Amino acid sequence: KAGHTNVVDSIQAQGLQKLRDLLEEKTDGQATIEIFPNGQIGDEAQLVEGVILGTVDMAQVSNSTLSNFVQDLRVLDMPFLFSDIPSLSVALDGPAKELMQQSAQGSGFELIGSYSSGIRHLMTKKDINTIDDLANLKIRTMQQPMHVEAFRAYGANPTPMAYSELYGALQSGVVDGAEGATSDYNAQKFYEVADHFSLVGWLNLTSQIVMKQSKFDALPEDVQVALLEAGTESATWQRQYVVEQEEPLLQELADKGISVVKPDTSGFRAASKPLYDGFIETDSQRVLFEALTN
Amino acid sequence: MIRICSRVLTFIRTIVNMSAVLLITLMMALIFAQILGRYVFNFSIAWSEEMATFAQVWLVMLGAGIAMRRGQHVGIDMMILYFPMWAQRLVKVAAFALVVWFLGVVIVGSTGLIAIGYIVKSTALQVPMAAVYYALPIGMSYFLLEFAIATLPQIFGSQSSDTEAAT
Amino acid sequence: MSVVFGGFVLLVFSGMPIVFALGVGGLLAIQLMTDVPLSIVAQRIYGGVNSFTLMAIPFFVTAGVVMEAGGIARRFVDLAAALVGWITGSLYLVGIVTGTGLAAISGSGSADTAAVGSILMPEMKRRGYDVDLAASIIAASGALAPIIPPSIIMIIVAVTANESIGAMFLGGVVPGLMIAVAMGVTCWLIARRGGEAYRDHTAFSGRALWQAFMSALPALTLPVIIVGGIVGGIFTATEAACIALIVTLLVSLLIYREIRLVDLPALFVKSVGLSAAVLMIVSTASVFSWIIATLGAPEMLDTWMRSITSSPIIFLLIVNIFLLIIGMFMESISAILIIVPVLMPIAVSFGIDPVQFGVMTTLNLSIGLITPPYGICLFVSAVVAERRIEQVSRRVWIPLIPMLIVLGLVAYVPEVVLTLPRMFFP
Ligand code: NA
Ligand code: NA
């Protein structure tokens, strides 16, 4: 029984479905996963709590939710860590993979796979070519202190508000822009009210599939192996899938007359560096950070 | 003995009432501050929504008992009036036992959440989630108390019992 | 599945509050039909109320409690009397116009029904109106509250279905006004042939109207703030509800001065009880809907529905009949929480707009507020009129006819609902 909060055809859900298909294939249908999408059986925090309490077998949640329980993983959510999804993919499959599994196990989780949640850009009412163009703009962010802090560091006026209110807020000018993934920008028709899209790629987010470690250990040996293999393979497939999704989408936006620009991110990178020291609080976070970036 | 009990009860009810008034006022102030912040001072408070939502959790958990005391929980009790007296009493005893079981499960189950809540901090305020999860056992215990006070006289006492409506 | 629902119905009829029937029903099903640890119940109870969007409810409820005590309802009655008091059968029309006006500032029906009924009923009796018909009309006017925004029922529908509250609110405006007009015409037709009692009315006076309008003006700003604020993207629904509460407090304390600061704690305790009664149902219903989702009810119902029909027209007919029956017996909020998550995806797969379906569901359950045997507005109205439910029930079909006609339009002419929301929420 696996729960997630995304809609059925989202990029994250595709990863979980691939995991299920691969698992069935590898175990000749002996083991399978019953998927409950759309937050049907709980929101993200509830899903992780459910994994701990044993009310959910497996959960696919954003890395930021999981890092409330596994502190080390907070490192993955820092801005401008990876310039694109292929480099994220390389980092996740490198030596960091073992470290992340160790951290997860330290909190009683088994990490099955790390998927891409897309890369986040800027939607605004004017072009953002350098960090200076962002000065004093009201930018909607998620209600996360790190996001608010980052945009303050970039010179903007960060305005946290509920996602469901964003369209209206852009339309009425309550905010001048927002950060978000290309797929959301397109699907929610934000381009109607903010027709400039700047590919800053400030966050390169991951979504994690976890089980309770004791529950995982109780599975038959061959299913454990199949599950971990399926996790790795489905994650590799899914990250590539995300990359392939992105290109035609950007073309489609350009065809609609949206101004899509590739800005100079050096200013953003420089402004992000001092933030890292604030986020990295423990030695094990430092170790994971080094493993991801080297 | 009865005098002490009724004093303790009055004390508990006063505390709960005062908390309820404070919580709704706090929620109002937080959301108003958020609006003012956005339109007047051009500055956003990242934690106002989260704190107001936590206040709402406490408000509802404590308010459930208040609603019980004031007879504000709706139910359909006219069907069992067609039953003979002994059957009515039997149904009421069974219903009472089931509700006690349900609230007991919530109270016991919340200990697991609270244990997690000491590890996990809230997104914006960075307070331990246990501060919110404690609303469950405390609120539901008060709910159980008011439920028992409202229901037990109907089961054991005279037939015409009424819940206290005034506060 | 039918065992779970059957068990729930039995629990409701055992006389336990619905908030417990949902929780106990869910818990029994989890215990007997799954091997999931019972701590899921505590998790769901917490998750049910851990919602910023639902916070609009305690604010709107508190605003309603303050309005009732603070003299706003009486000024709406005065304004309505000055507007339509000169027409034959005037008091029915005053009741309907007041109900419509109060619906535009309050979120739930029973308080409106009590306010209008207690002010108008004595005068209706004095003039020799048909008391049972009067009580039915006042109940139906109160039942407009969930259709015309703001609306607690719509907030819960929107939150449950993950739709925009603003779009849902706007969708209710036209159907709500259509019902008000259709009920007014119905009453006028009855009153015209109804004899002497209905001819007693006051002459129209421009000056009286102006005075009543000025007196009600502070309260009339509320619908503008609430709907305008949400539609304009200035406020979220929760913020608009908070502003509505603050304006209501200011108007009642400083302008009308019918309540004082020391009265507030008692009013707040009352409103916290009412809000908790609503939101606790949301919580225990989320236990119930969790087990329903886990057992796969949405897929089962979807398959079943498709085996019956592939036509949206027949689907809507079945759903409407089903919802009207549910509305007769069930409390509206728990009905939404159980039904909407199951029916909404099926409706969408039949090509029905979610906003239209949400408004249609709201309208069905609003009708449920006045249909016997279980209808809150009907109860309140009967109590105020000092009549028995059975007596009032004999007349309730009269306001039901215009409501059902509009329901038909809402179901089969989507433009009735969708024109306004489409103008503002593309
Ligand atoms: Na309303
Ligand atoms: Na009814």
C-alpha cells in the first residue's frame, strides 16, 4: 500500500508507477504495490507519520517533507546545487546514494528511490536576465523559511501564500511573480497573468520513496533485492523522462508568445553561497553536501 | 465529594471557555496581521498562517467538548423513541460504549503522534509538532468528560434529563 | 462496502451525535476489515482540522453569531419591508428578500431562519397569514444561505474536491437569485388569490426606503468585501472571512451599538461550539472517508455507474435523485464529506464541470435543509412558529417547487452556473 499526494499523471507519480511495474516484472507478479494517489490516504506529513506508525506501507513524498524526519536530507533542497536534472541524476547515483540510505536508516526508514520533482524557474511580468532585475519585486514563495530567506538574499520581496491563490494574486498584482516548475506554469495557465519565464533553475527538487525499515526487513530476501533494484532503475528512467518532458513544453510556451529567457545565474549563485553555511548545521550534513557536490 | 467534583468541573469549564475565546481572538489577530502586513507594511510573516492553523486545531479539539455541553452536536434521536423503554436503554448503553471506545482509540493513538512530534519541527515556526498534537488527547479527554456528563444521566437516571445549556 | 454504510446508518439511528456515528463507523470498519494500526484514527482526526482553508468556517460562524446578536438582521428586515412591503402578500416577500440579503453575508442557514422567523412570524400571525406556509417560506429563505455566497457548505465542497472557493461562490449567485425570484412569484400568485389577510400592506415611500437603506448600509458593505475581495484576488477565502468578522464586530459594537465588548466572550464561546461541531464532523468524516477510499469505493461506484449508463443526462438524474434522498435524512456537511470525494471524479469523467457539479451538490443539500424528516431550517422555523414539524411539512412542497425547477436548470443548463465564474476565473 503506497500513498502519494500528486495527481495520477504527474512526473512523480510516473516514477512510482514505473517502480510498481518493474517490481511486478522482477518478482513475476509475486509482489506488487497498490497506489493511492491525490492525497487520498493523507497529506505528505501524514504519509511519513503513517509509515512510522505502520498505517501506510510506502510513501512518496517531497524531500523537504522527509527531511523533517531525516535532517541530513535537508541539504538536497538548497538552492543552485545542481544546474540541471542530468547533473542531479549523476549526484544522486554517486557516493551520496549510500550516505542518504544510511541517514534514512538512522531514522528508521528504508530509502527505495530518489526521483526528480522538476526544476524551478521564475515567472514574472518582465524579463529576469540577471539578479538585479529581481530587485524589490514581490515574489510568491512556498511557506518555507529557506525559500523566504533565499529570495530576500536575491533582493526580492518574498511573499509566502497558498498556491491556490497564486493565479488571482498574479492577476491583481498582489505579487509581481512567482517561482515554480515549467509543468505547473503551463498546466495552471500562469502564463496568462505572468508572460515572462526565466530559466534560473534555482531549485532542483527531489521526491523520495520510503518504507519503514523494519517493514522492509520483514519482506522476503528476493523481494527486498527486487524492490531496491526497481527503485534505482525506475528513478533513472523517471529523471530522464522529466528531461524529455521539459523541452517540448518550453517550445510550446515560446510558440504561445511567452518570453522564455536563459538568464545569467552567476549573481544568484554568489548570493546563494552564504546561505549554505546557515543551512548546514551538522557534520553529517556537511559530509553529504561534499558527496553531492564533488 | 460531589461538591468537590462540581467545583473541579466548573474550573475545567472556565479554563476551556477562556482558552476558546483567546484562540479565536488569536486566529483573528494573526490573519488580520497577515493582511495588514501584505497591503500596508509590504512585509510578510511566514508563520502567521501556520500559527493560526495550529490555533484552529486546539480550538476545534477543545470546542468539541464545549459543543457537547451546549447541545450543539446534531443527531437523530427520534427513531429510537419508537422502541420500548428497555430497548432504548440497551441501545443507549451500546452507543455509549462505542463512543467511549472511539474517543479512547483517538486518545491512545495520539501518543504515537506525540512521540513523533518531539522529533519533527513545524515548517514555519520551527516548534516541535508535539505542541499541536497534545490538543488531541487533551481535547478528546474533555470531549469524553462532557459526553459522559450529558449521556450517563439518560442511561441510569430518570427519563427526563437535560444537558446543561447555560454557560 | 454496503456493510460499512449500513453500519453508519444504524449508528445514526441509535441517536448518537452524527460526529460520533462517523467516527465509530469508520473505526469499526478499520478494526474489522483491515489490519491497519488504530493510530490511523488519531492521525485522521488531526488531519481533518489541520487546514488553513477551513479556517473560513470559524470566522464566518462567529460573524453570523455576532450579526444575530448585533441588530444587523433587523435592519435587513426593515430594508426589505421598505422595498417590497407594498406588494400583495408582502410579508412572504419581505421574508424572501431578507433571507436573500442575509444569505449574502452569512454562511449557514439555520441562524438566518431563526432571525427572520422571530422578527416576522408574530406579525404574520397577527395579520392572519397561513402560519404553516409562512414557516415553510421562511425556512426556504434561510436555506438560500448555502447557495448564495459566502457559504460553509460550498467551502467544504470546494476543499473536498480541490476546486477554487471563489469560482464555486460565484457559481451560486445566479441560481440563488433565481430561486429567490421564483419563490417570490410563487408567493405573490398564492397571495393574490388568498383572500383578505394578504391585502394588508403599507404604502410605498421613497423616504422610508432611503432611511432603511442608510441604516442597513454598514452591513451592506459585507457582501462587497467578501465576494469582491475573493474574486478580485485581494483576499483568500479565509482572509475574507476574517475581514467579514472584523467588519461585523465594528458595525455591531461601534455603529449599531446593540452589543458591548463584555458580551463578546459569551458570543465567542457559542461560536466556538458551533464551529467545532462542524469541524469535528470534518475530522471524524475523514476517518470514515479514509476507510471508504482504502476499500476502493470510488472505483467500484465508477464501474457500477458506467454499467448502468454512459449518458451524462441519466447520470445527473440519478445523482440528483440520490442527493435529494440523502438530503432528506442526512446532515449536509457529513453528506458532502462522504459523497463528494466519491462522486466528483465520476462526474468529471462524464465531462461535467466540477464547479457546476459542486454548485449542484450544494443546491441539493440546501433543499435538504427544508425537506422532512430531517431538515435543520424546517426545525428552526417550526419552533419559531410554534407549530409541529408535521404541520409545517404539509406546506413545504410550495417553496420546494421553485427550488426543484432551478435545480433542473442547474443540472442541465451549465451556463446558469458557469457564466459568472468563467468571467473571473478562466
Ligand atoms: Na450565504
Ligand atoms: Na432534509
